[in-house]
Amino acid sequence: MKFKAFLTQDGVHLLDKRFLPALDKVGRICHVYLTPDHAMFLHNFLGGAAGGGGVECVAQFDKDLLFRDYRIASANADRIAFAVDVPLLHRALRSALTIHAQSLAGPSAAAAVDIQIKLVKKLPAGSRSSAPFLTFETKGARSAVVQDVPISKPLSRADVAELQASLDAAQDLPQTLVQVPDLSQLQSLVDRLKNVGDLLTVSITQYGDLHLQVSTTLITVGSEFRKLRVLGAHAEPPVGDQNLSARTRTEMAIQRGEALSVQVSMKHLAKSLQCHLAKPDCAFYGIAPHGACLTVIFQFFIPGTRLTDKSISFYCRLPVLDPGSS
């Protein structure tokens, strides 16, 4: 089992400034899944959020976006997966960048500084058995640094197969997706609603309406976003619905089969909103068929365009606490 590669400048920026901070907010421990074509960071895909394990989160990159001279080999169709502590991984990357900055300030500033990462097995101090590490090797003008980030034992063939099966099952998109308003605005709303209760009812209609509601025995508080951009199944709102309350309109849409509603943990939704740290260009919400989960898809554009950057895929799936309405 072998893996080694050099980080690209784009890869360093994406991981350091955007994705590692976001992934750390979702959960301290994640799985790194490397294939011949992609590098992925996964939360809660062994056991899965469907079983109530937490927010499933996937950040997938084309290998050429993050790496150059990418070399991977394993007996499992050249696929390798392991668990890693996200803050430790980020700290190692930041230390490598410090060496890079020192080199840029030195006499050989024109020379590029390479950050190589690779899988190794070493004998830790005081131990009699070797352990796996993800090693960062960086050479600057005056100094060099080698940092070993401890990782789990690479997953077995059966666990990798389970991981891949979970990923394949998560590829199905909800029938209707609505583009949510500014994520910071939505986060401010959720911060206010979580002071009311721990459970949030999310309803999405084919008319482009997103309805959020928290209910307790004493109070019901909610907010609605209407006429949002819709991807997928779309319907025109009935003419006579404009003067009805948001709750009544949503209930009628559900009865017509033109809306879905689920209940999720406020904590889980707040975690998914932290993914705005990855600086997506827009985000879409959708409910899986039969109310299986709430899906949040983050979209990135090619810089300077409105074209989707297909080299990045980033999404979350929130477990449902109530079967919802279908």
C-alpha cells in the first residue's frame, strides 16, 4: 500500500483557507479516501447518518486539483482510506506553509517550495510496533521540516467497500432542490431559532418555498423564503394560495404531492451551515424521496465565471428525526 504526492498551490489554498476549517466544524475526526482519480474527506460514512450517527459530509476533489505527481497503489483496486484528526492535519499543513513563507523571504525566493505528503509506517517512541502516519515533507531555503500526522490503520477491503457503497447511495439527488438565500443570513436565522428549541421542521415545495419552523408546547416560531430558484421537479403555485398562512400553504402542498417536510436536529443544521467557511458560491437544499434525509449541496464556480467547477463536490446529508411527510 503506497501513496505519495505533491500538493499544488491551488490545493494548499483550498485546504488551508477553506475546506479544512469547514470540515473541522463538522467533526474533529474524518476519513480520507484516496482513489486513482479523486481525494475525498468524509464524515460519518461508516455507519452513516441514516442510523442517527450525525451529519454525513463529503468533500471530493479531482486529484489534479489538489496534487501533482500523484502516485497510489494498493491491493484494493488502488483505493486507500484512513481516519485522521482534522485539526492535526491542518496544523501540519500550516507548519509546512511557514517553511514556504520563510523560503520566499530568503535569497532563493524564486525557487518553488514543494510540500510532499505520503503514507509511511514508523516506530513511535516507546513503542514496539510500527504505526501508520501521513507525513508532510517540506524543504525551504534554509530549513526543512518533516511532520508525521498519526492516522488510523488503513481500512480493510470490507470497510472500503462499505464506504464506497455509502457514497454510491448518496449520489441520488432529491427530486426538488431550492437555492437558499445567503448562507450567513440563514445562519443568523438558525442562531435565533435554536434559542427556542432543539428540533427544526424543514419544508420544501416545488414552488420554490423553503419553510423553517420550531415548535414547543408554548410557542411556534418560523420563517419562510419564497420564490427561490428551483432545480428538478417544479410546479406553479395555485392561484388561491397567496392569502393563506405559510403553514397552511405548506400543508396543502404536501397533500398535493408538491412538497416534502422533515424534522432535523438544530445542532445538525448548524453544523452543516458551518460549511460556508469553504466559501461556496451558492447552496441548494432538498429532501430525499420519502423524507429519508435533508440534503445540502454546495456549488462552486470556476473563478471569474458562472460555470460550475466540476472538480469540486461538497455536500451534507442530515439525518431525519421524524419520518416526515411524503
